[in-house]
Amino acid sequence: MATVTLTIDGKQVTVPEGTSILEAAKTVGIDIPTLCYLKDLNVIGSCRVCVVEVERARTLQAACVTPVSNGMVVHTNSPAVRQARKMIVELILADHPYECPTCPRNLNCELQSLADRLGIRRVRFEGTREHKEADYSTPALVRDPDKCILCRRCVAVCEKVQGVYAIGPLGRGMDTVVGPAWGETMAESPCVMCGQCVLVCPVGALYERDDTEAVWKAIQDPTKHVVVQTAPATRVAIGEPFGLPPGSISTGKMVAALRRLGFDKVFDTDFTADLTIMEEGSELLERLEKGGALPLITSCSPGWIRYMEEFYPELADNVSSCKSPQQMFGALVKTYYAEKMGIDPKDIVSVSIMPCTAKKYECQRPEMRDSGYQDVDYVLTVRELARMIKEAGIDFASLPDEDYDAPLGIGTGAGVIFGATGGVMEAALRTVYELVTGKTLEKIDFEEVRGFQGLKIATVPVGDLNVRVAVAHTLANAKAILDRVKNGEEFHFIEIMTCPGGCIGGGGQPIPTDTDIRLKRIAAIYEADKGLPLRKSHENPVVQELYKTYLGKPLSEKSHHLLHTTYRRRSRHGSMVQKEDQGVWLLDREAAGNGGSDG
């Protein structure tokens, strides 16, 4: 590969041809500030914060979009550069609401940090600050156009990573806003509520709906028995807001913190991840033996389910009827657990801690009430839990490790790896292989379905059958594999996760979340798996007891009632409306042509 040699702030730098000044500067430890830039995703030079001085150039150049050239001499800290950057940020601040103390991104805002870095203590300009109403139309996300700085990061991730195109720039010049087309609300758009836009937004223009006050109220109500479940991916991320490095396994500290917040019982979603494998693995075997729509496609990720209903309704029969582990847990808490503990289910408040914003939407789908109540009452993201812990004055990093409560706190390594892309597939293969062959796996790790590659395809021998599997993370990669299925390519089992890296990269995880942080969390997930005494779902003794005393067997009538659901084909762009008397989001069937069951 051809290389280019240039000088940056007096340092000679040799980099591959085509490298930007911004990336070249990083190789010698020079950090040029940015605001709109996202490597490989949003390289548009729109904010101009990254301007540098290039000798013999007529004007300052945006470092993120200017390629290097031989002999180029660059100054990143000249008086002209510093003055220009300050003015650019001041102009942005002039039209930005001064609500920092009450903003969800306070102390974790790139604009706030940049103003501090540049030493801005006053703003010399006055903007119009025209007020635009915030969009609270979905149960998961809030869009606040007043705080939008038009960086278009959210647009880039929605288009290039997810392929959904739910939002984009509307209008021109000073009238430009970023939002759904035709002035629609987020609920009316194809938005799948994955929250990837929230992770990349540098300010507080996009954020999750906050349910912490409702949870505090439930905890403080002496008539309520409040239980909480924690998703596999939370244990490798919750430490980050408290200064622990990405990939720290903080399971025990998280359990201890939840007890100190006042939850009556602290349970592990890994338990129902194991249960999901028993049901989904049995579903796969039944389809292979007796016939049924193949490939079987996983149903754990609510963003993917909404995407399927919106863009691929013709494949609805291929999707597993299993509820997600979160929803299976909620249904069992208000039936099996309530009976076992002698508690009236109307007095149980079921809370889940999830890495995912779309889980807030999932728990309010009208189908998720098979217990006779709303199965999961509230979903908190990892960010919301971190805020509650800080509000309570708990020193998270110094907490002793504590164990989950019995009986719903016992999980296996197979349940843990649900948090990483390929994890559901690997967990299923561990169990399906042993159920089919009656033999113990010699090698439990299925390396062929691991890794950060967007689409992985493998053929795995299971007894006499070679099972062709695929793993996709991000909806753009899901589209790639689904189009191959529609074109007749044969697969038996496909795992689809909405977010990059799987749940460890979910839209409710700590900010920042980038590729490097995702990889560290994935490594920690597999480390946690190896450290557990049980690593196969069918070996979970509580799952075995559940079938023996309550459910009967996988795919039994009771299992189907509590643990499974159905998805209906629906017209595209069916809108959601909030039903005021119940506070839930339902599909507007008239608007959608009576086509579906979304909520």
C-alpha cells in the first residue's frame, strides 16, 4: 500500500495514502476535537470543529474529510485554529438551550466537554432558539429537537448500521431539523426503537424514556413486592459509569446495589435465557423432524421483531414463537413464582434491567399479558440503573459481591453468552447437540459463530444432520441474510440481534459505547461463561424443576400459553398510539389497515 509522509505540529508522520488528517494526527498522539465525526459512518465535516491550518491552503480545512498528501504541513493548534474552533462552538451554543443541569446527558455531553476543553466561559452571540416540541410518542425513546446540533450521527447509524431510515434531515438552511419524514412522530415512523441513535448522539437530543421515578415509587410502596431481573449483558457494562474499565464483570456488585436500592428479590434473566434455549431448541427439533417453516429465526431481540413486522412480514412464520427471556421471566414471576411464594400477583411489581431501549416497548406490547397482568411492569436501561445507584449515594466500586436470590437466580454460562452476538446460537447448539445425540460435547465452545463479523455462516454436525446456521448482528446485516433466505438459500437456524455486537452494544448501555468497548464487553461475556460451573441450559437444575413441577415439558400446553406468542403480518408504517386509560402503546389498526399486532 502506498504511503504518504507529512508533518503535523512539527512531527513527521507516515501513513497510508487516503488517510485523513484527523486519523493521521492520532498516530502521533495528537487529538483533534470533533463533534459530528464517527469513523467509517459519519465523515461529512459538517460541524467544522476539527478545522486545522494547512500551509499553502487558502482556508482552514476540516481534518476529518481532508486526505493527507506528501509534504503537507499541518498546524492543529495555531492561533487561527483555536480562534475558529471557539467561534464555531460558541455559534452552536448560541442556539442551544442552557439546560445542562437537568439534561439527561449532563456531565456526559460532548458539546459540554468541548466547550470546557476550549475554555469557553461566555458566548458572544445570541441565537433565535426557536422552540420545537419534543417527541414522546414511543414508550422507549424521546427526541428533543431543541437540543439537536444537526451533526447527523443519528441519521448515519440509522441508515448505514440498521438500514431503517427512520430519521433524516428535513428542510433547508436555518430551518433544518432531524426527524422522521413528513413530520411524522417517531411512533409513526419505521423506527424499531433500538436506541443506537441515542448512543451516538453527542448531546441530549435523543435519550431513553426515564422510568426511574415509577420504580422508586413501587419500591417505597409497602404493599408491593418488587422483584428485579438483570440481563446477561448488564453485568459487563454496569461498572463503567462508576469508573470501572469496560469489560469489568460486576455481577456481584450489581446484585448488592439492587438490594440496597430496596428490591425485595434480585433475580437473573440468565434463568429464562436457559429456559428459552429449552423451548427454542425443542421448537427447532420439532420443525426439523415434523416439518415447519425453516429456517427458524430467533425472537429474543424486540428491535428485530419490530423490523420483521415492518419490512419482512412474509417471514413471520419463520420466527420462533418463543417470547424473549425478559418476557418469559415476567410471565413466570406472576404465575409460578407468585404461587410458590403465596403472593397475589396483583401485588407483584416486575422490573427488568436491560441493555436495550426496545425492551421498554416490548414489555408494553398487548400480547405480553399471558400471566393475566402486564408480565413486565417496568424496564430500566443500564444508564437508568446507574442514575438510581448514584442518587442513592451507593459507592458501587466498593460494594462486596453478593449472589442472586433463589430460585430464579440460577443460570448457566449458556444463558450468560446471550449477551454477545452468536451467543443464542451457541447456547442452542450446546443443548440441541446433546439432546439429539445423547452424547456429551467434547468441545463446548462453538468458535465458528463467535466474533464481531457482521454475518457469520457455518455448518455444524448434529447427529446425522448437518445444520446450516447463520448469525447476524445489526439490521443491515439481517437484511442481507433475509434476502438470501427469500432467494431460496437453505438455512436451518438463524440468530438475529438488532445491535452491533449483540446486547452488549444495546441502545441502553453506558455512553460511550464504541467498537473497542463492545469487544471488551464481549470478551468479558465469554470469560463469565467459562467461570460458571454449569455451561449448558439443559443442565440448569431450576429449569429442570420448573418442567417437572409446573410446565410439564418443553412446548407443552402450559409452556405455549405462558412462554410463547405469535406475530401477525401487518401493513407497513402502521402507527402506534398511546391508550390513555392503560398507558400502553397499541397498533392503530385503522391506520395500518388492520394488519398487525405491534404495540
